[in-house]
Amino acid sequence: MIRVSHLTKKYGTSIAVDDISFEVPAGEIVGYLGPNGAGKSTTLKMLVGLVEPTAGDISVAGCDAATDLLELKKRVGYVTENAQLFESLTLAEHLQLMGRLYHVEESLIHKKILEFARLFDMAPNTKQKISSFSQGMRQKLLIMSALLHNPDVLLFDEPFTNLDVTTVTLMKTMLQRLAETGKTVLYCTHILEVAETLCPRIMIINKGKLIADASVEELQKMTSQTELAQIFAQLTDTASGIDQKTEDAVRIVMGGADA
Amino acid sequence: MLDKIAQIYGVDPAHFKQLLKLDKTVASRAKGDKNGSAIFSYGLVCCFHVILGLPVAFILLFRLLDAPVDGFDYAIIGLSYTMVMTAFLSYSRLEFILNPIDYLVLAHTPVSSRTFFLAKLTRLLASTAVMSSCLNLLPAITGYWTAERSPLFPVVYLGVSVIAGFFSVGVLTVITGYVTKLHTYEKLRSISKYSELAFPVLFPFVYLVVPRLLPELKIVSDKLIPFLTAFYLLPNSWFAGMVAFGLGDVHYRFLILTAVAILAMLLLVVGPLRSVAKGYSRFLTSLLESRKTQKPQLKLRASLVSRVFERRETRVGADLVFAYLRRDRRTQLRVFSAVGTPVIFLAILFQDNPVWDWIGKPFTIWLALGVSAIFFFGCSTMVSSFLGQIRYSDHWKAKWIFQCAPLTVPHALWRGTLATTLIYIVLPYTILLLTLATIFWRGLWGMFYLLPGLSALLVYAVCYPKPNSGLPLSEEFIQSGWNLEQLWLLIRFICTQLIFGVVLAIQFVMYKLGVGLYIGCYAFIVIGGILIFIHNFNKKQLGEVHV
């Protein structure tokens, strides 16, 4: 489970995450939504120990980030969008590296690499360098890396970007099954359709502040809207003036062409 | 004026200016990010090159004190050094042209490949001009004391050395460009890769070793005077002739040499360089091709080094570095082209007859100390080059993987790198020199000579400073300059050589005081060094940190 209390991150004078608190119990999938620059990725980075919080407490899978960061990292699987990789390694070498870093048994690493590669239709690519992979293949590799050590908590930051429909379907059902086995999933995304079907509970962050934390049904009642996209637009105030902005965009494009 | 030049070469002046501006901004921001100030970083680069010019300035000054030397002879020695060093130092910068990382960003824009090439070449020549000027500043000043005592000498010499630097870089670009063209052919790709690695080692041979052979040739050629003209076939003498001509010596010899230098420059620009530029678009296209090699069977192979270690972090470090050394062309270029430097110095050293005289003799204290010194200098240079470069990678942003991972001992990753260095640098070098030493001196004498150097080397390697991150391949390589950390590593390297010099001096004093004392001192150095190495290599550094 994840427990966050009064979490704050400041970069100089700007506040990326502003005093947020929430809890995600074991076996739950929670959608973490917000517009660009809202503070979603920063929150996840703090949860995984990549960024040090300015204030607040983090506890993941019973491990305190301030005192037991190492144990916390062992329990977390993290997937981020367009992550940089050591591109001269092959798929198998990368997974071997990850397995070793997360203390997976050597024989299990080999077994899991073969099985994951088959599962994600990448068996022919195991000896191929990452530099030749498409974005979708890289994303699959990142997902495999995050799952390799059987973590208790999964932190997914836009995990389905660039993935094909089959893989997205597989991932959705797999995450639901993993949640049933007691794994906690914090799912950060812009794709509201996926969040709507996958996550029974939604948290919305805007300008660093947590502005909503409820089930989809509760959010529908709260906003009198039926679709998550409308709920999101209303809560984050991103829908206002969209018609005018569209007109402006067309005018700018056409003016640019004249010039 | 820039517009006119650009138009002559058929490039788009607006694009050309934009690309130059972009390069400048990116370079200065990268330098600024590393050191806090771009101007400070440029200052460091200049200081470093001025320091590099110091040895040749000393050599030339000693030669002038020994006997009067005329401007032409002085310029030959100085320019030979300059051209070699310029070629060496420019080699990593050829990546501007031959491996432009920003091309992938600009590939879809309507910038012509010729414009792109000219912008990159301009930047390379600009940095060459600065580098050559700094490198030759001290030799130019000491050149005032040549036979002519011309106050014009520093100015003329400095000007010609910049032109000679351009020539070196031009030749280097052309040859490497032709070799790189082979990249479009799959089967020849690996050959071209190794040619590129071998090139920085071969290049100095042409300029440095061949002129050193010429005095030997001269004895023979006294009877065959025309044969001496072979000397003038080398570009360093063309530019030396230009210096003499610039100083006002209008002897026909210098006139011809100056004309040859100018002609060579022109031919280089309108011939091979233009040809490389014309084929540049095809080359750039090949950069965008994905190179897929399918090997369906999965067989994970751990490197030799990694199997030795139980700690997983060490194995990860060793395997990662090993994979990059095996596959990543940029890593290979940076690491191995730097490793080639001591090979050249050793080759030059063995050109001198006194060294061969030493080798022919049975045990003398000078031989024992000399072999230790050569071993230590050669291998410590390689170790420095290797460890100094392996911290950089184009994929340095992937270090987030280590930051996320539960590393119990983060520095164990660097220990894996160190182990790779010992296996791939120290071990082969030791075996090679031990074999040679055994052949020269029979039995165990060779080993006796080498052991103090090896022991000191192990201490040097294990105490080599870790990068700030403590991780291999996790720092950004700034193509266009030096940072404070690199300068610190250079100073540290020089100090280490001095310290080892003191160790040798102590051995010498002990030998003079008595053989027993010498043997005791010898044993202390060898055993002490090995113990320090073992202690430091196994030292535990526990505790989790935000790496």
C-alpha cells in the first residue's frame, strides 16, 4: 500500500506538489490524473526515491522513504514514459541488469526474460540492441523491467503510450489480475478512457494540489457529468474558452501560411 | 561576408548562420551547466592546451641552448608536434561531423546536408584555431631565440601553426570520412570501425616516428644527396618552409615548400574534402537507418570479469562496461583512441639508442628503475584514459535505472568498472611486457624489474577517483571542451608520476646504501602496494544515498 502525508516539492520558488495526502490500500488500482505540469510525475518520482521531497512523509509497502529507502525501492516497480535506456545493451542484457539490481535469482532472471519476451511478442528481439527498438518496443521493455522482480507496488507513469491495442488490452487485464492478488497500482495517465475502465478510484491533481479523490460514480454525482473527460475538464477548468482557442489556432496557422 | 562565402559553396546562408548559432548556444550552455560558467570553461580549455605546449617548448629551448638552430629546423620539430597533437585532440571532435547527434533532431527540416557539413566543419576549424594557437603559444615565444633572432618569429610561427593545424584536421576528416563511408555497407562496417580505432594510433607514426628515422637515413643519404628530398615529402616540412619564407628567407627551397603547402591546402579543399561533403547526405541518411540483426536464440553470456564477483552490483558494473566496450562505437572511440597515446610515447622512446643499450646489459639499478618507470608510466596513462572516459556515455540519462534500483553498495558498480579495467587494460599490458622482459633478460629478472611498477599501478588504479555520480557511463560527454574535473584528473596524474619518481629515487638511494636495504625496500614497495590494493578493492562502503 501507499501512504502519502502532506507531501510537498518545491523547485526554488515554484511549487510542483503542494501538500498532498492520500492512501492507496493493497489490491487497489488508482488513476492519478491531471493536466500537463500538474505534478503527477513529480509525485511518482518522489514515491520511487528519484526526487527528494521538500516536506511530507511517504510510506510504500510499509517502508518509510526517509528511513528505509532501499527496502522501499525493492518493493516498487516503476514505469515511466519515454525513459532513457542504455541503448547499446540488448533486451536480454537490460533485463538481466535490472534483475541483478533488484536481487532476483539468476536462474529466475533467465526464465522470466524468456517468458516475458514471449508474452510481449518480443522473443525474436531478445538479442537485439535497444537502439534499434521502436518506441512501443521500448515501452514494453520498461514494463517487463518493472515487473521482473515481482514488486508489491506498481507506479505507472503513462505506461501505455505508444503501445499497440493488443498489448494495451493485455496490460489492462493483467493489471486487474495483479491487483486481485494484492498488488497496489498507482496509474498516472492522460488517456481518460483507460483510466475510466481500469481504475475504480480516481485522484485528480491540478497545479500541485489534489483536487479530487473519489470513485468514478462519486465524481459523476459531484459534478453532474457522465463522462470522465467532462468531469476532468470541469474540475481542472481546462474546458473554458476552448472554442475561442480553436478559432485562434486556425487563425494563427493560416496567418503563418500567408506570411 | 559570411553570406558571400556561404553562397559560393552553395549553402543556405540563413540556415548556415542558424546552425552556427545553435551549435554555439548548445556548447556554451553545456559548458555552463557543467562548470557554472562557459567563459571559465573556455579558459580551462585554453590553459590545458597551453600546458600541452609546454613539453615541446622545453625540448626546443634545450635544443637552442645546446646549439644554434635556425627557424626552419625549429619549425619542423615544433610543427611536427603541433600537427600530431592537433590531429589527436581533434579526433574526438570529429564526431561533430561524422556522428552529429543533433542531425536526428534536424533531419526532417529543410536544411541541406552541405549546409550542415559546412556548419560543422566551421565549428571544427574554429576550435582547431583556438587549440593550435594555445598549443603553440609557448613554442612561438621560445622561437625568438633561434639563429635568426627575428622578432617576427612568434607571429609567423603562430600563424603558420594554425594553418598546419587546419591541414591536419582536413586530412583527418578526409581519411576518416572515406573510412566512414563504408558504414553504408553492412559487411564492411566492423572493418571500418576498427580502422577508425587504429587510425589515431597510426597517424602519429607518420608525423612523429618517420621524421625520427630520418637522421638514420641521413647517414646513408650523404652519398645520395637527392634522397634527402624525401624529407620534404612530409607536410610538416612544407609548413616549416612557410615559416622560413615568412621570416624573409627567400631561398628557392623555402619558396617551393611554401608553394607546396598552399597547393596542398587548396587541393585538400577542392578535392577530397569536397568529395566527402558531396557524399555527406548519403552518410547522414545511413545514420537514420535502424540496424537490426536478428539472432533468435537467447543465450545470456556473462563477461569473464563479472563471473569472478559475487556482489551483483559489481557484476552489473562489469557487464555494462563490457557491453559498451564491445558495441558502442562512441565509447570505443573515446576510450581506445586515448589508450593509443602511451603506445606512441613508448614507440618513440624505443627509437632512442640508449634504451637499446640498457636492454642489452645484465642487471643494473638503472635498468631495474627504468623498466619499472616505463611500465608504470605506460600503463597508468592507459588506465587514466580508460577510467577518465568510461564515466561518459551518450546514454547517461539512463542512470535513472541505478537511482531507482535498491543498490546496497552504489559504489560497487564502479568497482565493476575498475575490475574491467584490470582485466582489459592492466592484464594484457602486463602479460605483453612480462613476455618481452622474459625474452630480453631470461628467467625471473623480467618479473623482478616489472613488479614495483605493477604494484604501484594497482594502487593507482584502485585509488583512481570515482566520478561524482559514482556510476559508470552516467555522465554527459561535452564534445567541445574540458571541465574542472578533467583538469583535476590531469593534475592528479602528473602528481602521481612525480610521486612514483620519488619512490624510484628512494630505491636508488637504498641501493647505493647497500643491496640488503634495496631488497628490503623493494619487498616493502611490492608487498605494500599489493596489500593496499586488496584492502581498497574490498573496502565496504555501506549506506544508501540519493545517487
